Amino acid sequence: MLSTSVFSPRFGRKPSGALVPWVLALALSGAGLLDTASAAADTAYHIRPQTRIKVAIVEWIAATGEYKEWTALNGEYVVSQSGMISIPMIGEMQVNDKTTSIVSADIGDKLKQITGLAVAPTASVEVVKYPMIYVSGAVEKPSELEFRPGLTVKQAIAMAGGSQRHSSQTGDYSEAQQISYAGEINRMELQLKQLSARRARLMAELNDQPTITFPPEIKAAPDGSVIKQIMISEIDLFNARADALRQQLVSAGDLETLLHNEINILDEKMSSQDEQVKIAQDELSDITKLVDTKILTTSRKTSLERIVAEMQAGKLDLVVASMQAKQKLSETERDALNLKGQRKTEAGQQLQTTETDIEDTKLKRNTTLQLLQIAGASLSRSQSIQSLDLQPREYWITRGGGDAAATQVSETTELQPGDVLDVRYNISGNLDGTVLSSVDPTQSQ
């Protein structure tokens, strides 16, 4: 509250008859009533440097019954850093650490001495603007504030926007990101295990191995786990494909055996047929000689020639059948080789695709891991900052400027003009007894 010595009559004007006794009494009382009013309003405040005060000086002329205003001296004065003000006629006068009532009396006394008046003029001094105080540290709006008498540390913090608040939705968002990235990494890790098991199965097929050699991390998977189920599935698929190939090769082998038997039988038939043809030809030669000697008729020779021709035609049929069987045998053997080659070709193509998928998944996993580390560091920073909201505050006042030492105070301590209030976190220990420290952004949760 601003302190003032109230003086209401219009200066330089003669009071009316009804007011003369009151004005005369007021003038005769001098600074007494004014000082009483000023002291009542300003008992707690002592003028400090940078205070702006307003001075009003009037003189009661008893002979004429009029007030005389000292306009040349009236006005506003700023207290210098050394606690001085400079008033015309009076010059510099010390006002530091004095109340407005004392300054009013001092001005009147000095003017009385200088002018030689019998009665000192009446001076009114009021504070127009108090000096500033400065609030810094853990507050919402660190700033300079105008002092007022009775201002406490708690009130100054409230005027600076209250204690600093760090809580926001940033931490929740970072935590949601962290959960999402962690889920992606888990999914990719499972996918890598699945691809590794597939690669082991394809390599076994490509190298004609009787069993699959799985990586140790897959073989060591506990029973009932997802990794164990993946391994069992790959083994079942490997066995099924091996059984299918084996059955196809067995079928091809059976067909080869049948064709070999057929070829052998045809060879035997051809041998028998050759013997019969030779016998028939020998008989035909004999009959031909007899026909030439007119012993046998030509019809006998003709009948035998027809039989030899039929036997030779039958031999040709056996040769054709043997050639066809041999051709089919060759095709069957080729199909058996194709079955093995086709299996290796498919295994090689699938293995190449699997290797590409593994490298691509690793790249995605590493990228997601980096994002997780960033989100984790951001969350850690947010949680560390938000945890400051739970820390107690300390209040330190630097008074007197220069190299003055700061003093720790309480919320109820009253401030003085020019004080610098610093609000600090009590970080001597966290809630769990550990010291708060800055977050290392390279660490992930």
C-alpha cells in the first residue's frame, strides 16, 4: 500500500469562513497530523534506493489566511543508489532507511533553517513506486516484480506464476512409442528365429543331410515355446519333403526294375526268335535244293519262305519293343535324377530368398532398436524432469547486491526492496535416496 500525507484544500485559495478554524488548526499542528497519518500507512517501509517518492510542500500564511504552494520544490524524486534525493534549495539529502514521515519532517526543518521561517512549511511525502525485487530459478515466469510492504517469499513466487511445472504429455507419448517399438523388435526377433530355422532346413535339403542342424539358440528353446514349435514344424516339413522324394524315387526305381525285366525278356525272345529263324532258314535252304532237283514242289518252298518272313517280322517287333523299353528306362532314370536336382534347385532358390529376408529383417530390427533407444532416452529425460515436481524447494535471498552471500529462508520470510529471490530444487537426494543426474541419451530401457 502506498504511503501518503493527505492534504486536500486547493492551494493558493482563501478558505471559506466555516473552514478557517479547521485549516488554522491543521496549520498550527504543523507536521504532527500529517506525520501521524503517514506513519500509520507506512510503518513497515523504510525508503530504499530506486524508490520513487512524491514531495508536496505548502506553507500556511496566517496573516492572509491563505496557503502558499511551493511549486518549484514539488514533484517526484527517485532515490539514488546511495540513498540520496536532490531537492531545490535543500540540495542532496539522505533518505535511505527512513520512513516517509521522517523525510517529511526533515524537509520541513531544512526549509525552515534555510528560509528563516518561524513555522516550518508542511511537507507531504508519499511513495509512488517501490523498488523492484527479482525472482529467479524454479518458477514459471522468472522476472522482476515491484516490491510492496509485507511481501513474503510465497507471495512473490505466486506473482511469478508459481513453482515451475514440467509435467506434460510428452512422457506418455514417449512411453507409447517405446511400447510400440519394443513390440516391433519382439516381432522381428521371432521372425529372425523362424527364418533361421527355415535356413537350417533348406541347407540340410541342399546338402542331402539326413537331419537338420539348427542354431544353438533354437535348439536350446524350452519345450512348449514358440521357437520350439517353429523347430518342430521345420522338422516335420523336412521329413515330409524327404518322404515324398523318397517315394518318388522308389516308384522310379520300381519302374526301372520292370523295364529292365521287360528288356531282358525281350532279349531272350529275340535270341529264341533268332534260333528259330536260323532253323527255318536252314530248312528253307534244304528245301530249295530239293525243289531245284525237282524232288519237291515249289509250293512247299513258298510256304516255308512265308514262315521265315513272319518269323523275321516277329523279331523286328521284339527289337522295336526292346528299344521302346530301353527308351522308357532312360527317361525313368532321367526323371529320378531330375527329382533330386529339382529338390536342390528349389531349396537353393528358397535359401537365397530366406537369406535376403534375414538381412532385411536385421536392418529393420536395428533401425527400430535405435528408435527405441531414442524414445527410451526421451522418456527417461521426461521422467527425470517430471520427478523434479516431487522435489522440495529451497528459497535463497541475496540482499545488498555485489558479492553478498545468499541466505536460505522460508516461505513466510518478508522480502525487502532489491532482494534477489532464487527458488531452487532440493536435489541432495531423490525419493529413493539416489542423486538425480542428467540422462544419458545413449542408454535405452
